Amino acid sequence: MKKLLAILSVVLFANQASADQLKFEIGDIFSCVTAGNGEKEDHPLGKGSLCCSISSIIFEKLSKELIPTHYINMVGANKMICKTVSIVPLEVICRNRAAGSIVRETTLVEGAPLPQPIVEFFLKDDSKHDPLLTPDRVRLMGYNPDPFVEMTLRINDYLRQMFYILGIDLVDFKVEYGYDAHGDLYLADEISPDSMRLWKIGSDERFDKDLFRNDEGDIVPAYREILDRLQPLAIQ
Ligand code: 5GP
């Protein structure tokens, strides 16, 4: 296999079987967790397979909701087969409550519910510190922001309800998109507690990467708790 690209814990390998598929390997050797633009890094054992399993369940549930995703299937504990897409260099973030950067950069207080979910765009470029973009800047970069907003809100509607049933408040999340060779849009990358804020309803417990960012606890048992809660849904 020819190594194509490495982005944080996700490594893409060309798939020998089909020119239309790529193999995502998300495993223990790729299981680093980073924060502060890569200034802080760790490699917790087991994280790669937890993120892979959680992403896989979420992708499958979203596919059933007719959201096009690049996910094809999971092979082994920590490998996914995904459709080839050209990744859009945007981090698309949806927020239901104020947390993280919106608290640091506005007058909103942590935990404040937003009157309605909002979708924001950030440039996917660590060397520029992933700045917040306006929709006009997204257009100037050559992308129509409207389909990203529409699909992200649909994803939020489904995931927010799904997590609520599991006793978890979906505070916010980040997604990435890609286009296939025909110009069709797909949800891409991964969706895991690395890219979401997941708060236990009615308590201060957190099940996401903020535990690592803020030195508040071990992410592996927290991510396992999310997988345990999701697993009954996987067979439905
Ligand atoms: P914030 O803008 O508050 O930093 O992040 C909002 C949401 O997007 C959080 O759930 C956070 O985990 C996720 N997020 C933001 N940037 C990144 C990123 O570069 N990688 C990942 N995996 N998630 C991100």
C-alpha cells in the first residue's frame, strides 16, 4: 500500500481492491490525541479502536437517515473502508450550547443554550491556527456554504436526539466534507468524542476531548462509556 496522507490520527492508504475506495486506518499507532494546535499530545492505548467503533456506528446511523457519508464498512477493530473523496479544507462546526471557542471569543457563558443551533466555518489549516471564516470568505475560497449548513443541521437534528435518548447532551461537534469524482457531497473524516462535546444530562460529567484539553481526566474510559451507550443502537 502506498501511503498518501496523514492527518492527526487518521491515515489514508490506497486500497488495492478498488480505485473508488480508500482504506482509513485508525488504530493504536495512529491513536494520538492532540490539543492546542498540536502543542499537547498523548497516545492513550485503545483510543484508536474506540474512535473507529464510535465513528462507524454514527456513520451507519446517519446513512440510514439518508445522509451521504464516505463510510463503507469497518474491517477489524480499528480500520474503516471509505469512499474516495476530495476533502474540503473547512472545519464545519455546529453548536447547541456555548462552550469552547465561542465562550472565549464572545460574551456567552459556558453552557448557555443557543436559541437555535448555529453552524460556523473554520479554515482547516493548523499553520494558520484554524481561523473562523465568514460565509463570504468560504464563497471566495470557491465553496458554496449552503449545502454544508443544510447537511450539518440535518446531522445535528439526528445526533442530538440520538444522544439525548442515551442521556447525553450534544453540546457541539465538528464535521468535514468531501466531494467525489462526480461532484457529489459526502460527510467525511471521523465523528467521535474527539470532535464532539458530550455532556452527561443532569451532571457535570464530560465524555469528550475536553478531559484531555483541560487535564480533567482519562479519555479512554469516557470514550468507552460513549461506545457502551451507542452499541445497543448499532443492532437496530
Ligand atoms: P471549538 O470551536 O469550541 O474549539 O470546538 C467546537 C467543537 O468542534 C468541539 O466539539 C471540538 O471538539 C470540535 N473541534 C474543533 N476543532 C477541532 C479539530 O481541529 N479537530 C477535532 N477533532 N475536533 C475539533
